[in-house]
Amino acid sequence: MIDFLINRYEAKLAFSYINEFTEIEDIELDNEDIYSITEIINDSLFPDGDKVTLNKYEQEINDVLYNYAKTEKEEKEIKRKLRNHIKKHRLTDDDLIWINKKDIRLCNWIWYLLYSKSYKEMIRRRNNINDIILYNNDNTHEERYISIINGFKKSNYKKEDKILFINDLKSIWSGKIITYRKVTDLIDEKNIEQAIWAYNYIVKTFKPRFDREYFKINNENDYYNIVICYFDGIINAYEKNDKFTSLKNAWSQKKYRDDNNGKKSYSFNMSIDIAKKLDILAANSNRSKNYIVEGLINTEYLKLKK
């Protein structure tokens, strides 16, 4: 039983191989399902892999080989060679090794790129592959990684075209994404409170539906990873810098408000040498000048109450 086709491009390869192997010229895919070679390769798969159509093709192949082969052994041998022929034209694990499962940032970027409109915008400018299907219920890193790998494998394009596309992604990643360090320098991966604040700021200010359309929060680390992914997914450099500046300024204002919570500024005229003396006291005690002044005032105030 032939049961290893994963896309329509492989179905075309299989029928072409059988035509050549058996020298039977009238073996063709049904007209209502398949048209020209170009249309086959560019025809998108449904998310379920178009299993009904593929099963139909596989059944046709089985019927042809059953009628052609003189013995069961000969039929098995043809199927073995056919399987090997298909595998030669299929992406291998080595071809996809760059998509490192352990690299959460990389996987998130690829998944977001392929799932969002930015993917199609980039493809129109750089490539022709536009049928990689991902699922909108990929809620975990594991699910997103599997979805990416399956999406590449099931895409209806030649292996060589897929490799070119992967190399294109590599170039963008190394040249424009991983080298942009402003966000990772600002947001501390270990500061969960800051990551949550940044995530909420993005949802509120830039992308109101970001948390519902793309990523789900499963654990505290997701906040940081999603913030980084949001900026990684912005293709336009000016837009990315503008939004980063907005985020950075908002964070600075928040820190200032938090640091001055419960405090008030005071202005007094004092002797010229007070500033120097205050600097010396602060340096010797390894404390801030504010702390020194408050401490002296509190000490004198306590004396009055005794």
C-alpha cells in the first residue's frame, strides 16, 4: 500500500515516475483534481494535508502497480524504489536543522512570520513560496515548532525552492533580526514584572488583538518571549525604532514614578560648602545624599520628641 505522500507535488512526482518506470503513457491525475505541473506545485494544501485527495492519488497508484506487476515481489520492489525516489525530493531533518527547537526566539519569529501578514509581504518581495500552512491553535512552543516543520514539509514546492526559502530566512535572521539588540538590552529576561508590563504596553498601545490572534500566555516566561517576538516581527526598520523609542520612554517614565513614589522634591538655600560635605558623607557611608539628609533630619527630630 502506498501511504507516504504528504503533498500534491509528491503525487505528481509519483505519477511521473510510474509513467517512466512502466513506460505507460496514459497514467494521469484526474482532471478535476490536477491540472498542469505549475498549478499543482502552486496549489495550496488545506491544513489537514488534503488527505482525501492524497488518499485518492495513492489508491490510483496502488491500482496501477497491482495491474502492472507480474508478481507481488515485483510490486513491492517498484514501491520501494518509488518511495526512495520521493524521499530524494523531500526535505530532510538535516535540511531543517537550522530551525532549532531549543531556540525559542528563532522558532517564535518564524512562526509569527509565516502566520501573520508580514510573511506574505516579505514573500512578495523576496520569494514565491506562499502556501505554508500553520494552525492558529498552536499555543505552546512545542506545537509551534512542529507546525513550522510540518508546514515546510507539506508545502507544494520543490525541495530546492524550500531550501532557498530557508536560506533566505537565515539571511534575514542573521542580518536584521538577531543583530537588533535594543529590546533585549532594555527588557531583562529575569525581570518578570518588567516583561509583563512591556507585554501589556504592546497590547494596549500597538497591537490590541496581539494576545488573542497570535500568542497565548502559558507561563511567566512567555511574556518576555512574546515581547521580543513582537519586535522581531516588525519588518520596517523605521517602524521598529519608533515603537521601541515609545516603549523605552514609557518604561523610563514608569521607573521614575515608581522610584519617587511617596517622595517630594524640596529646595533650600545652603552654604556653598554644604554640597562638598554632603558628597563626602555619602561616599564614606556608601549611601545616597538623599538618605544622608533624611537621616540627619530624622535624628534631630527624634531628639526633640525625647
